[in-house]
Amino acid sequence: MKALKLSRGVQITGGTGILLLIGLLAFPWYSVSAFGFTVTGTATQYDGSWAAILGLVILIALLAAIAVRRFTSAVLPDLPVPWSAAELYAAIAVAVFVAIKFLSHVGNFGWGFYVDVVLTIGLVYGALQLSREIPASAATSKSGGQPAA
């Protein structure tokens, strides 16, 4: 079996995307303590939860597109823009919805908020790296059938 070599952009985007998916669903965004009691909530709870949920939907679609394009032989439909650009736009859309969630409830942030912000930045950075990569099919066609080094 041939080993699959993933580019740096795929590694960063996929890794941070999966962690962000978990983080938005499970990490505590809010933490309020009073009278010895602490109440926490995830990004998909309370004010602005709609933004976090839309961000999650786009994130799942982004991860699915990356998985299908890299791990299967399925052919995705042509888009008006290259798929790498669409993946970058999807990552930016996730960041916009995380920012909307942030603006809908400023204050009392739990540790999960900070982790999710760092992961969101990593997701956009990875997608930017992914958009700059030359597709394998283009690399082989430019070099006369030989894989690019």
C-alpha cells in the first residue's frame, strides 16, 4: 500500500479544523462564578449560538471537501473558483462566524474561547497555505509527466 503524503497546508487545516470542531462543541466559552457556583457554556449555547452553529456547518463542509479531494478518487463538481480558493473562503467564513459569536457576548470568557480563537487563526493560516499549493495534477503536467520535486 502506498503511503499518503499530506502537504503542510492539509495538515494544518485538517488538524486545526478537527480540533476547532471539538472545541466549539465541547470547550467552555463562558465561565461565570457566583456564590460558590460556576456555570459554563460552550460556543453553541447562549447568545449568538446561531453564529457558532453556522460556523460549525461550514467547518464540517470544509473538512469534508478536504477529505474527499485528498483521500478519495471522487470527482467534485467544478466551481467558478478553484477548490483551493473555495476552501480558503470557507475558512474565512468560519472565522467571521466565530467573530460574530465573540461580539454577541463579550466578557466572562472561559479557557475554551481562547483555545478556539487560536485554532480559528490556525485554520485560516492552513487554508491560506493550502490555497498557495500547486495541485498534484498541475505539477505533473508542467514537468512533462514527472512529479515535481
